[in-house]
Amino acid sequence: MKKYKVSVVKCSSYSSKKVREALLSCFNNIGFSFNSLKPGSKILIKPNILAPHKPEKAITTHPVVLEELCRILKKHKFEIYIGESSSNSTDKSFAVSGIAKLSKYGEIINFENQEKLFIEIEGLKTKKPLKIPLPKILFDADLIINVAKLKTHGLTQVTLCTKNLYGCVPGQLKSRFHKEFPSPKEFSKMLFNVSRKINPELNIIDGIVGMEGEGPALSGRPVKSEILVMSKNASAADIVASEIIGFDPYSIYTNKFSGIKKETIEVTGDAKNTRLNFAKPKISMIPFLPLLQRFIPQPKIKFNYDKCKQCHLCEKKCPVNAINLGPWPKCTHGKCISCLCCIEVCPHDAVYLEEPAARRMLKSVYKKFLSKNS
């Protein structure tokens, strides 16, 4: 039976020294070494840069984590690339996140402008095999390092290593696939199959400051979680991280599709017994009524017009044209597929989910049941 090592190390701040020590501890804990790679090897780092947000918002991978990783790689004289395709203005996202400054260590790459290879994705409910254009550099690199952020996510419950690789899909295709795979289960299967094709050999989760609640963007809340997670396997890292922040890891479809069992995972590190209780997204399933989920009133997209700047991003990014500005944004709920792209891309935190009273009541009943039986 194959075993998977996952390191969970405490890191209390984004001090360069502390981050470097945490990274080196993680490498040691999972038995990862760069010595098998020759000087001049191509190393591609894939951070999480959702949109143009500053590091303190806890939406993007923190630049200090990436910088300390680059410094370690530079000692081995590797050729470094940092690549991303964000949901909104990739070049601006690199700049605002502070990651553009890392160009002194290697080349900053906008995946949207790169040569592509069409990769066939199997196992999906499509009439024909799905062919996705992915940046050719993913397949030319000698090593891919996937550096995700510890965040909740309204659609997939969490966004960790597996979902972070969706940023390799260029530009507007991301919205198109939300339309083609509207259910969380089918969308997650597509995500998992894409991540399996990319298959990064090193996976890191920046959880020094994570995000809870209505993540993964401005609607979520930063939370000081003080951990760094690392594994050679993306799904193993996700299973451990999602359990740490309070989820049943196998209620998350991308974890379930991996087929990795908890008993095959060895968790190491000084924070391996850490348990956090992140607030969950409103749209997440009510655990004791999964079969009745479709009959329970669902949260609906709403707009805060005091915050709205009429920038039209929510309208432009909606994959099913459910949002129209006239002049203020309105959502046609009958069209909405709850992909939450509008919430993710809004730069003013003006889009949110309103949870019906009946749903709130059911969640409250479930919490009381848990507390009485714990």
C-alpha cells in the first residue's frame, strides 16, 4: 500500500527567517531533496494569485513564502519561473500581490500569453473527451512546485493544492468550464483530473494566515492559522489541511476522487496535531440532509449598492449571463448556477450570498445536535 508523507509545521509570522526555517523543516520531514536535479534545471512555481489583491488580504500566496522558496532554489542554481493565470488581470495581479518583485529570482510568466498544448481530460460527463489548452512550460519543466493558500471556497468548500492548479487554465476558459460543469461534484472532478495531468511533485500550502467563511476572495475573513503544509502529493496535502481547518476531508469531492485513505497518510512536524475551526461557507452542504439538499432553499447572489462601483466585472465574468447592469447589477436567479465567479472577481466586496432563514434554521438545529452529542 502506497504511503504519503505530509508535513505540518508551525510558523507564527511572515518573517523571512521563520518562513525559511519552516520550509526547510518541511523538506526534511517529507524527505524531499533537490539534489537529484542538475544545475540549470527548470523549476516552475505555481502560486495562488486570484486577482489584484495585497498580501495582507490573505487571498494570494504570500510573497515572503515564495521569496524564501526562490532563495533556496537559487542556491542550487536552478532556472526559476513563476506562472499564473488569474481570474482578473494577471499582470496587475502579479504587481499588486507583491509577487512581481520576485522577478530578480526568475521569470514571471502570464500563462495566458504562453504557448499551449491541448491535453485530453478523461472521466467527465461530456459527449467528447475534453481538450484543455495548458501552458507548454508545465510539461517542459523539470519540477513543478504548487504553492497554494489555505482558504475556504463557496463552491468547492476549500481551495488548496488541487484547486490551485485551475489557475493553469488560461483566461476566459475558466468561466466556460463553470458553465459546462455547474454542479460542485462535476466541477470538482474536472479540477481533480486537470491536477492529475499537471501532477506537481512538490505541494505547499501557505496557512500562516489563512481565510475562513465566504472565501476565496474579499468576502472571506483572514485568520491567523500559523501553519505551513507540504507533501509530494497534492491530494494528501489537501486531505490533511482540510481536516485541520474543521472539514470532513472526504466531504470535499477533490479529496474523495483521489482515492487516498487517511490510514495511508503519515503526518509529521511540530504542528501535526493542530486543529482549527474555520467558519464554513454558507453554500456548503448541510451534512445531515445531503439527499434533500436540492429541496432546501439555496443562498442567492445579492449586491451591496453602497459598495458597488459599476465596474461591470461581475457581469463580464458570469459564465451564464445571469447578471446584468441597468445601471446597477441584478442577478436572474433562475439562470444562476452558483459558481460564485461574481463574488470572486468583485474588487469592491459588493457581491455576497444571502442565506434564506429556513436554511439558517436547519444549520442551527444541526449545530445544537452536534453540541449535545459531543
